[in-house]
Amino acid sequence: MRIYVDDQEWTEQTFPEEKDALWREIAQRIGREGRVPCEVRVDGELLDQEAFASLSGGNEVRIRTESLRELLRDSLEQAKHYVPALVGGLGAIADRFEAEKPQEALTLLHQASEGVEWLFKVLENTRMLSGIEEGEIGDGDFAASRNTLARTLQAVVTALEEGRYFETAYKIREELLPVVTHMGTYVDSMSQLVGNRVQ
């Protein structure tokens, strides 16, 4: 098997036969260079990491990498633009609950909850990959804000399950929106920290 990383043949004398171990070894090596694997092709076929790990055989492996700094910067830039859209969407959801249009509101609320989850994943993954401590981010209350958000989302769901639509709208406007808006400050802070720290 021949292995290429960014079109350069990997010239290690030996490498693990198990694809999972091979992936870890390659990821560690390129990680030391400030890069992360972003695409793997085996004999021309694009695979995700799990498919690669379970693969048997293959003659040629081509792995494309990306700068960790650029990857984190791009993710945070997307998050920066997404926060205002998420805030606007939550306001529209509250409007629909107040207009007694729960079906429309529920569809949008599902999308918004996925958006909130994505935002936290971006922040958490960025924090872990760049070695930033929770207390260094923004006002230092990142963990507390995450817990507040979880409690607030649960309160919204409880009000919703009990059919209290006006209360659901109130909780979205007065409790959920401020927390999500505050997430924008963490995105800004994380962007500065990553710029200073990651090579």
C-alpha cells in the first residue's frame, strides 16, 4: 500500500496494518505540523474516518490535510455570522408561538435547537483543539453559560410540552435569547485566542 499525504509519499519504514492505528499515526504526525486530516481517498474513493478504519485492502491512500489554524478560524467565522441569524430565528419562533401557530414554531424550534448544538460544538471543539481553558474565554463563565443554556432549553421544552405557548414565547425571549446572544462574545473571544495561540 502506498500512502500520500498532501501528494507527498509517506516514507515511513513501517506502518500499522490496522487502518484505525494507521489513521491515528498519520493524524499525530501531521498534528505536530499544525495540520489536521480533512479528506481521505482509498483507490480514488472518498471515505470518512470510520469507513477508512473498517476498510480491508486498498492499494493507494491519499490524505489531504488542512491547517488547524485556518480550520478553526473558518469555523469561528461561520459561527460569528450564524449567531445573529440564530437570534433572529429564535425571535421569529417566539412570534409564532404568540400568534398561536405552534406547528410552524415547532419546526423552527427544532432547527434552532440544532443550531444551538452546532454553535456549542464549534466552541467546544475549538477550545479543545487549541488548548484553551474554559476560564480564558470571554468573561470566564463559559461553563456556567453552557449550563444556563441547558437549563433554559429544558424550561422552554417543559412549557411547550404542557401547551403553554405564551409562556414558551416568553422564555425564549427573556431567557434563551440573552444566553444565545452572549454566545457571540465567546465566539469573538475564541477568535482572538486562536489567532494568538494556534500556529
